[in-house]
Amino acid sequence: MRVVIDWRVVWAKSVTDAHGEPTHWLPLQQHLDDSALVAARLVDEWVSPQVVDRIAQDLPDGVGGVRVLCRWLAACHDVGKASPAFAVQVPEFADRMRDAGVVADPMLLSHPQRSRVNHALVGYFAVRDFLRVSFGDARSVVAEQLAGVVASHHGVPPERSVLKEVGRASELVGTGVWEQARTFFLERASTGVELARYRDVRLSMPSQVLLTSIVIIADWIASNAEFFPLLEAHEPPEEFDTAARLDVAWQRLGLPARWRARPVGSDVDAAFRARFRPEAVGARPVQVAAVEVAAAQGRAGLLIVEAPMGVGKTEAALLAAEELAARTGADGCFVALPTQATSDAMFGRVRRWLDVLPGLAGAVSVTLAHGKASLNEEFDGLVRRGWFASIGQDVGDGPFAHSWMSGRKKGVLASFVVGTIDQVLFAGLKSRHLMLRHLGLAGKVVVIDEVHAYDVYMSQYLGRVLQWLGAYRVPVVLLSATLPVQRRAQLVAAYEGSAVVAPVELGYPVIVGSGGVEPRTMPLPEPGIDVDVDKLPDDLDALVGYLRNGLRDGGCAVVVRNTVTRVQETAARLEEEFGEDSVTIAHSRFLACDRARIDLGLLRRFGPDGERPGLHVVVASQVVEQSLDVDFDVMVTDLAPMDLVLQRLGRLHRHGRTRPASVSRARCAVVGVEDWAGDPVRAVAGSRRVYGEHLLLRSAALLVDRAAVTLPAEISTLVQAAYGSGPIGPASWQRSMEDARSDAERAERDRSDAARTFLLGEVGSDGESLVGWIRAGVGEAEDDPRGAAQVRDGAESLEVLVVQSDGRGGLTTPSWIGPAGDEPIPVDLAMEHRQAKVIAACALRLPVAMSNPGVDLDVITALEANRITSFHLSPLLRGQLVLVLGGDRTAEIKHGKAHFHLTYDPRKGLMHERG
């Protein structure tokens, strides 16, 4: 007689107390039922229509088939828990299964291979073999693909070699009654599903990635005991009202509504006024053209907007995003920028856009995605509002940071995201839960600002991400002051997944679209500005004389240096000449809170409505070219690549104002070369280390005989010449320039090769599966320093949190930072969140010399000696390196090859000397 087994005894979820005793449990059958209904509800109400449409392209039943398949996959995802390897983990529940006839040998708990036979891999074989039988096809492609989705639901697709090991571990996988159990759950999941309709399906890789991410999210939600309560450990299995469980859970979860974008319409002027500037006469030409080109594309595509600084590219991108979203079903937008500072500034602008954005039905989730987001007061306030929203309390209409969406892995899933470019480039980095990053981008319009700022190494990742975004049919808008024609062609080819076509000069400003859309050129904004270009020797006395003459009637100057060391040396000399009160120093080697104070001071004095001092000199590194809307009367800049020189020149006479007579005409002196009469001109060593010889030589060749630059008319011409391959400059320079080009090309090849170590593969062809998709990845992208370093080539130096010694064995917050300074820090007890935020705002980048290979590990070892229990207890500070300064604001770092003497000055920043 056949024994009838109550398969509800197979357990899936457990909770244990502090003594390891089980307190709660949930049957596998119920968890699969919960997950299935969550997946279906996600497709119905949360997954972007743009994502659903992309998956539907691969299925016989279109959009309806997406819901069916997601529900089926979620109903199967944990079937591998019906295995001895899993069951024996909680002996009490394994005993209950044994009593019902499902027997696992208790000795398997100590089996050396048990941990490698995880339930996701067992599920792979169960689903693959079940579908092969169902299809009557032992070589079924789609069976392998769907099994790969199930095997990947913990964020890491399996590797073929590991699957072979699991396939040989029959005692851990389970045969006989265990196979019956898995078949039961799979047959139950398939009730009412016409599996035969999927027999000849060939899923694309994008669809498999998206399906996996939906299953992951369904599993996460269904695994949350606050939403889906468990049984007490002593309770027997019972029949649940799964639909009622879902309704209660969904209400408590409170996911924000989708954005249902509307077309901008033909009256772009009215749309611009409604969203950005009610007092404006109308939209600018670049904004009108962006909307028109977006509308001409019909569906998804790539837009590249090349236009001068200050003509409204950001507003053009947001208007184009609305138009593209309305046409594709995208229900969100990701705006990526080069730095945390630019992201913070953009977050406020996007928030104001969301306040008036049509198509938002109630609250919508928004997040700031970078490592210091919690220090942004505007975002932190949204997080606190969003937390209450997520547990069922009312929240007013408008954007909020939903707590479930602001988790480390899930932040990019919010409807609207502003973040650093890293967060987009991570989608090209082989890392755990990569598919969630892809889902977070696949449902949005993606806007990437300042594309010209990304070097060849980062461009490897950007190109690969664009290829995947193109395969997902994601609309993308790229913004740049100007791009070399070759680079523009590469970006379009990457998105279209095609070979690079011969680059064509299109004029300037220009908007380029993919898919054969006609490029749109626009007239240059009037009036332009002529900047007189002087060449000075790299001598501080010459610099002082130039500024003395230029500022004889008053005015404000900026000196831009390529290295922090040159900033500090220059500032010291200018303070002697003009006095400390007339000199401001700005660079990247300040505490984050000091940097914010300096930036606010710059905006207050030199911004659009600045209260300008009578005579003042700002000495800054590249930070001044990147994000701040500031305006100066005269400039001195180190020689830099031509696009960056032009970016810097854009800070001259930027705002309409009356200026002193001696600076009524914009002037810039270029310095930072060993000798302007050199043959060829050679940049100083620090600049060569930062930018390389090749681009500096080409920039010098364009400037050496030039008396003036007209902005913005000459921007494109100069950039194309600087980044082109044609000869420029004196004939006697050409040999040196060719040698520099060869060196640069060799270095680029080396960097490109290095980038491929963790670079995600190309999209691939239909019929491939997820098995081996991210082989040899980096783990968690943010958690593993190798991952964060990969997308930026490790260019960022080590970061520390700065505190001070009180001289009595205790610690305080830095004494100079204002009201929160000089506060005692608990060493062994948990600190208040308020104080943790203060300390987090005291983050500091160490000099590159302390982060170079050969000394970096010694520096880390020395800093790790400052282990502070209270920091470990704070989620905001845990895992951070700590630099303890003495009362005199100095510290000694000494370990192995590392020996540095550090001094921090609130006006000058961090200074270092080698020991």
C-alpha cells in the first residue's frame, strides 16, 4: 500500500533563540505559495511596464505570460529545500519530517560537502529535470534557462563546475522520497500552467536576469516574518489563507505607486515654466530640441546632448526623460553624476522637479545613492518620513525615501535615484546581486551627466553598461559639454550593440539620437565671451605679479592647480602677499564637513547672487571645475587636457555683473609648464602624473600660439583637435607628440585589459543560460574594496574618519568643526545617532602617496590599531578606518614601509611629510 505523506512537514523557514533552540517555523509549501502570490502582485502593481514589455518579447503569451512565468518561478524557487542537506540543519524539524516518512540521516549535518550542496543548486537539478520530462526533451534549452533562474535566486548564478559536484552528491541532494517531495512541489506550482507553451522558448539573457531579480524580490518579501508570520515551533502545519496573507502583507509593505509619465506635448515652453522657472519667457533651444529628438525616436533609444556649460542641459535631460518614459513605460529615472558633491546638488533639483512632475499618483520613492547619502540633510529627512510610511502610517503625496528601497542592495530599485556614476557602472561589474542593479536600471530612463569626465578605464564599464541598457530597451540620455567625435561614435555603437561607425563631425551644439534619428544642431547661445590667454612661467613670483596687476582695481581671481600639494604651496605664498583673509583654499583633502563649509562660502561670495568681496583669490584643485556655479574675474590655471581647460574657463565672467576696470575683459594665464619656449612644451611633473604626457602636449600645442579663446564658439573645435589624431602644433614637436601618443595608447591598452578582470560579459545570444554569468566576481560591489576600486581604477585614495585625542586617553569630535566639536566620544558604549552623523561628516581622503601599492597595506594596518568599540556598534561608522589626531592636530603613521607625519589645518587641509 502506498504511504500518503503530508508534504507540509517539509520546512523552509526557522527562527532560533539565543540558545539555538527553534522558536518558529514555516512549511516549504506555504513559503512557496506566499512567494508565488507576491511575484504575481509585483508584476501587476510594481514592476515597471518597460521591464514587463522587455520580458514579454521572449514569451508566447506576451505580457500575460510574464505574470504566469514569474509566479511559477517563485512557486519553484526554494524547491531544493526538500533535500537532506537542507533539512538536517534544524534537527527538531528534521525529526518531525522523519516521523512523517521523509528521512534524512542526522550524520549528514557534519558532512564536509553539505554546505556546498545548497538548496538553490538542488533546485536547479529539480527544475531542469522536471521540465525536461514535461517537455519530452532531454536537451531542452529553456529547461536549463529556467533552472538557472531558480539556482540564481540568492544573487549568484551557479558555475558549471559546482553543479557537477552537486550532481554527484546524491546522498545530500536526496533520492527516493526526496525526489517525490520535489516533484510534488513542482507539480503543485504547475497547476493551471500550460508548460507546453514554453517548450520552444529561447529566453534572452536580459529576460533571464530580469526574471531572476523579480524572484529574488518576491522571496525577500515573502521571507519577512513581519509581513508573513511564521508558526510557533510546536505548532503542526496548517492550511493558510494565502490570499489574505498577501493582502495584509502588501498593505503593510506599502510600496510606492508607479510613475505614469505623460508626454511633454508640443508646448515645451509651457512645460519648462511649469517645472523649472515660472518667470521664464520659455525653454531654451537645447531643451526644445531634446524633447523633439526624444519624441522622434518613438520608443527607447540613446540621446547625447552636447552643449556649452550653463545652457540648461539638466532641464533638457529631465524633459526628455518625461517624453521617453511616456513612450516606453519607464516608471522612474536615474540621474548619475561624477561625484558625491555633484550628486548632492542634483538631488535637490530633482526633488523640486518631482514636486511638480505630472503622472505621480501619490507618494513616489526617491533615493540618493552614494556612500555619504545619510549625511545629506534633505535625503535624511525623507528617509525618516519614508520609514513611517513603510509601516502603514499615512504620508503626504510627493516623493519620499521608502525604507525598503533605501537598503544597501535595494536603493537603485526606488523610482527616482540620484547618485554617483559608480552606481551605474556597478551594473557592469561582476558582483553578487548584480541582477537587482539591472532591474533597478531596466525600468527607468537613465541620465548620465558630464560624460566627458570619465577616463578610458571607467569608459570600459560605461560601454558595457550601455550595451546592456540597449538590450533592455532602456532610454538613456548622456550629457556633455562636448565629446570627441570618436568617443561619441563609441557610445552610440555600445548602446546599439553594433560596430563603431566612422565618426562624423556634426557641428555644435548638437543632439544625437540612436536608431537613425537625424542629429539636431542649434545656434550657439549669445552673447559669447572672449577670454584672453596669457602664458606665464611656473614661478610663484610671476604669479603674484600677474594677480597684482590684474586685480589693481579690485576683483576676484581663481588659481586652479592640478595637485593638492601645488594648491597648498601656492596658497602659502599668496597669503604672504594678500593676507589670509583675502585667500580661500579649496581642494579634496579637507574633512567632508569643512569641505561643505568651504563650498557654501564659495557659493555665497562667488555664486549667481554672491556678495563679492573687494579683492579675493581662491586657490583650488579640480574641485572648482566640477560642480560649483561660481564666477571669477580673472584666472590662472595649470595646463590640463583641453576639455578641462575649457571647463575651467567656463568659471570666468559666468554671471552678468559689473566688474572692476582692470578685469572688465576675461583673462586667463596658463602655467604649470617647465618652459613655454621649450621644444616641445613640457608640463610639470605633478600634472604629468595626473593626466599623462599625451593630452597635456596636445593641449599645449593648441594654446602655445593662441592669444584668446572664444566661448562657447570654439569649444567643439578645440576639443576635437585635442582628442583627434591629426598633427597639431609646431613641426619640431611632432616626434615627441608621436612618442607620447604611443605611450598613452599602450597605457590605455593596459588599463583596458585590467578593467576586464571583473567586467561583465557582453549580452550574448538567445539560448544561453545564467550558469557562469558572473564567474570570478568580486562579491558585494560596495562591501569589497576590489569592487569599488574596479570601476574607478582604484584612483580614489584611502578614506578615514578623523577624531581627536583629549590627552587623557579619551576621544572627542574635532575641536574646530563648530557646535558639535570637542564632544566626548564614548569608546566602549554605543553612541547616539546624532553624534555618529557628526563623526561620519569628519571623513577625510588621505594623500595618494599613502594609498599607493607598497605602502597602502601598511597604512591600513597602522590605522586599524585604532579599533573603537562604539564605532563598530554604529551602522554608520562600522568598518571605517579612524585617524586620531592629537590636540595639536597632528598624527604619526608608522608601520612597515609607511612613515608619514600628518598635520591638519582647518584653512589649508591635510598636509603630509614622509618620515
